[in-house]
Amino acid sequence: KSKKCIALARHHSDAVDAAKTGERPRVRNRDLRIDFWPDFKSNAQKRRLGKVFESQSVLGEIYRRLRHTLDALDDNDSPPQPRVQLMQDRQGRHLKVEGCRIVQLE
């Protein structure tokens, strides 16, 4: 366990208790401030300053897929074609997954 992590957890706990105690905590230690942000929480200024990293979490993956889709819409003003997958469920039924739609095949 890092000392930095424990200090951040303490500050977080104080912030949660602020409504009860009436004391608003402040992070005064520059070492505890965040220097780099995951891409899904970034803005233009953070990207311009190079303070962004590509998140490996599910949120990062969703963000990049959505960003790619929106960029494609901006580029050619036509929606991208949904990816189609054929699957089988636990009961052995054949399904077609198209974008967010699931259709049972006869």
C-alpha cells in the first residue's frame, strides 16, 4: 500500500464526512494532485498539454468506440454499418446480434 494512496483515501473519507462535520477538506499537498487523466475524462486543454493516457478499462474502450463512431459521422455524415454477429444461446437457439439488437433466427 502506497503512502500516497492512503493519504488520498483519508482525504476522500474527510470529504464524504464534510456534510456531517462541516469541515471541507483541501488537498494542499501537490504530490497528491492528479497529473495525468484517462482519455475518457480528458478535455481539449489536457490533450493539448499531453496530460492524457489511453485508459485500459471498460470505460476507456467504450469511450474510444463512441469517439470513433462520432468521428466517422462527422467525416461522411452517414452512420457506420453495425457489426453483425451470429451466436447461439444456452438453449441452443440461433441469434443474430446487430448493433444493440438481438434477433432470434428461425
